[in-house]
Amino acid sequence: MLSGTLPISSPRSALPPVNPGWMFMIAGSVVVSVGWAAAICLFITGRKLKQRRGYLFCLITAGIACLFQPFGMVLGVFTFIVLLRPSVKAQFQGARAKPLSAIRI
């Protein structure tokens, strides 16, 4: 398929077909690259959440995670729920928030 030498079925088509092999290869490479980039962003987000840094980056990555059904949607929604709490916002800003034992869920 990459060589583009597919048999032409009818003698009327004098033009060779557009090389479909390269299109499939490029499209597949783009999809895989986007998936790897999203996975790397999720790992970076996990580290930033642990360090309580990069609040906006964590929110954006949570939104991107919602695109990957079904597990990404669950991960993204619960990340939004946690990150939008005032006590968590205060921890990301470096302010002294209530201790975790004092917070009721």
C-alpha cells in the first residue's frame, strides 16, 4: 500500500490513485502521537497535583481527559470536583487551609 501500485480496475481511469498508504500511515501516527502526549500530560498532572502546583494546567488536563471515554471522563469529572473546592484552591495558592482531618465530606 505504501508504494501506491494498487491495481487499477477499469481502463478508463488513466490517473493513478492517490497514494492511500501514506495517508493511513500519517493519520495513524498523528492519532498515536496525540494519545502519547495526553498520557504524558496526565502523568505530569499527577505529579503537579501531589506537589500542589500548576492549578490551571491540572484543570486543562482534566478537561482533555474528559475526551477519552469512559475512564477519562470519570477521571476528569472527579478531578474537577476536587479542584474546584475552596480548600484545594487555597492549598494551590500556598495559603494555609484547614487540615484535612477538619474537612467534612
